[in-house]
Amino acid sequence: MFVEINGNRLAVEVLGRDDAPVLIAHHGAPGLGSRAEPRASFGRLSDTYRVVVFDARGSGESEGNGTFSHEQWAADIDGLRQWIGAERIIMAGGSYGGFMSMEYAIRYPERVRALVLRDTSPDNSHEKLARDNAFASARVKIDVEKFNRIFDGRIRDNEDLRDCWREILPLYDFTYDPAVVEERVATTLYRYEAHNYAFTVNMPRYDLKPALPQVTCPTLITVGRTDWITPVACSETIARLVPNSRLVIFEKSGHSPQIEEAEAWTRTVREFLAEVA
């Protein structure tokens, strides 16, 4: 379905029964991500929770009116909370969706009953770590020019975004499978404007570390041991700064333990939420 939130139509799906606690899950990779990612992972919890997944403004099938700032994306999350009729929510997200989950918990603390983060970072320091990891990888030889353009937000159009995305995708999984990479390239919805804005405007000033000690809701942080783009050290920093948090590392996962160790990851999230929310 499409729902108008803050003057922009968002593609939204709601899973689970009407009277269940609401969990809003935010996808990663603006301009590359979509609701398909959180639907596949957090959707498993829809037997217990009312799970809301959506394409963020400028991504997937949603409209791209206005700005793609963190302030606007966080306001859209709160608009969804109001639309679904929840006083408080469980906020969840992985990768860039983790950035936005933390942003929401900081900007709207009274609305968050629990926070679930996956493979994310509290600031932009992960970009240097990711570059070092990418060029040290023995898995594939990275095209430096394409890598720099996708990380610097200098993508020319959607076809260019597809080519640059294909360049870095082999780095993500614990086990490299070229067929899986090509399937992801083929099924991704490309929106280069949101990607460029995120990496040229949002990321240079992204640093939530000073505000993270103010996050008082119970927080679960999960990360894959070989995550190249938001390495374990980033999650350790979040865990150190958020007072009521716990960190779980998945030893046989890269950037996606929700896929690579799906059963263990889902059980970890279920047990955490059953305890705190």
C-alpha cells in the first residue's frame, strides 16, 4: 500500500495482528535498499509483533519529494508511528537503517520502548575502515574509481549506481557466491539521488556518539564478525556508549547475520524483545 506521510507517498507493508506491539523496521542503503530487506528478517517476528516495513523517502517504490536528510527521514518514521496508531514502538534497523534507528531514538526518545540494531555505526569513521578492508580484500580486486564514486556520492544515474553497486557487493557476505551477487544486482531498485544526498550531505556530518549516552531504552546490537563496511569495532563503540545495551557477535557472518545465521539471529532478537518489550 501507499501512505502519504509528511507530503510524500511511502510504500508500506504491515505484517501481524492489529493488537500486537508495533515494531517499525528501517532498511539500509538509501537509494539501494527497500522494505524487502527488513520484511525478510524482522517479518519473521510478525507472529508476535505488528511489523511495519517501508521504503524510505527516495528509495524503493516511495516518492522522493523534499529532502533526504536524517531529520526528514526520522520525521517520516514518526509519521508512520502516528499513522499506525502506536504510542510507543520497537525501532529496528540494519546498516544505514541502524543509523536512522539511533537517530529516531535520540530525536523521539519518549516514543521508543526498545531498539534493535544490526551491523551499523555510531559515526562516519566506518568509511575509512571500510575503504581499508575493501582494498585489502583477497576476494576480488576493487575498481578504485567506482568504489570512490559510490562512497563519495558522485553517482551519475541509476545505471551507474548499478555498476558501482556490483563492484562492492562481493565484499558483503561471509562466503562469496558470484551468483548471489548477480541476483542482488538484478533485484535492487536503484534511486541514485537519495544515495548521492546521503553520502555527500548526511555522512560528512554524521556523528551520534555525543548523544548515545542519552539513549535509555533497552538496546540490542548485533553484528557479523567479518562485516567489512561497519566492522565489529563500530558496534563495540555503540555498546560502550548506550547504557542499557547488549552486544551479540555472529561469528560466521559478514554484513548480514540475519541471513547468514538466520536462525540464531532471529532467536537472539526474539529472546531480547520477550525480555524487555
